[in-house]
Amino acid sequence: MTATAADRWRDALEAWAIPEEITSRVQGSPWVLPVDVFGRRADHSLAQPSGVSYEVAAGALPPNGTVLDVGAGAGAASLPLARWAGATQIIAVDANESMLDAFRQRAAQVGVEVTTVLGRWPDVADQTPVADVVVCHHVFYNVPDLAEFALALDAHARTRVVVELPEAHPLRPLNPLWLRMHNLRRPDRPTVADAVAVLREAGIRPQLRVWPRPERPEYPSFDELVAVTAQRLCLPPERSEELAAALLELGVDPDHPRDLSPAGDNLVTVWWDPADTRTT
């Protein structure tokens, strides 16, 4: 039997599993970033929203419109639509209560009405209101059952769904460090092309645009970047100096610390209007 696009996507994500012999040596999950990282991203976006994803979402937002943010984090995708584009209500879905706390704090500063839903999408879709625009940033590469996830986004949008993701798996730039620190080769897939194939197979008609990631320092210090990268790589504290040297060799600027990123360092905005999906 020929594998479907959804099968290939799921298999590609499963290949990213980390051997237990590595994860058992450290505490903390390599898959969970500190809330502060998401908070800084939200603060940057609130201060000066930019990029194709913001423009495409704002362009579909009606007067006094509502926004559903799935995988909301601290609100980088949705809160700028309240401050700058006139959204009057935001529904935020996230599986992490600490993220929703950070979201609520920033929403209070903006003065927008918010509803928060704790849980994983699409498990909580039935208890989540429909909105005019649905946004979902940097979540797809965490989703094995992507077709079900995307169709639930589609069902909750009146006018548009806007998804943002890197061209390839966001942890792929760490592959040279996995090889250097653990002698472990990591996968190259999936990519945004694989995600789009799943969407089309599910009956969604996506549009997409590739654009340069904004040049923003993502960490307040080089030491914090090292600490977060060590967590992602399942490295104990005693290997921090070795990791710091490796990051410098790979071109990280300690005065403007950012996550390692691939050549080109592009983001992709994928969007569709549910009316198009529902007529197929």
C-alpha cells in the first residue's frame, strides 16, 4: 500500500524521538522551552508587528473581529491583532497553564477581552468557540496527526486560517551539535512542503509565501542561549563550556544571541479561507 502524505508526515516526526539512553541522563524535557522565551517573542511582536503572517491575518479580520490562537504561547501571533488591527476578542488555546498566564498578563496590558482554553488541540476543539480568524504559529512540527489538527482549525474559522512555520523542522539547525556532542545523526524531514502535501490531501487549498525571519535577539544573554540549547540537546551542566565553544564556532554572535538557524533563515506563512475548503 502506498503511504499517504499524512503517513509520511507522521513517520518523519517519529524519527525525531531521542534515545532514552540520552534523555535519562538529564532532568527536564528537551522539547519544552522556558516561558520567558515566548514572552520575549510576544513583547517584540506587540511593540512592532511585522511579517507576512501578521499582514495576512489582519487583512482578513472584519471590524470588531475575533481571533482564535491555537498554541498561543504568550500571544505573539494574536495579541498584535488586538493592539494594531482592531480585534476585539481573542480565544487562546495552549496545553501549558504557565503560557496562558503569560498570555493573560499581556492581554490585560493591551486591554482586549480574552478567553483561555487549557488543553491540546484538537482534543479541546469541542469546547473552543469559533472565531473570524484562526492563527497557529510554530506548532505544526509538534503535531503527528496533522490533517485532523488542520481540519479542526478550518472548522473554527469564519474567514481565514493563518499558519506560520519554518521551512524545515525548527530543531534541524541543531543537527551538527547532536553529532558533535552525542555522535547522533538526526533527521532532515519533515519540511513545509510535506505539511502542504498533508493539507492538500485533506481537501484544504493553501496559499503560501516564504519570507525572511526578522532579525531579533532572542535571548538576553549568551549564557541563557547556552542553557536553553543544552536543555534541547540533553546536555548536563558540566558540558556547558564545550557547548558554548561549539556555538561560537557555528557563528553565534554572543552580543546578539539567537537560536541557530539554517541557511536562508526563512519563515513560511501558509493560509487558506475555509469557504474554499468547504466547497471542494
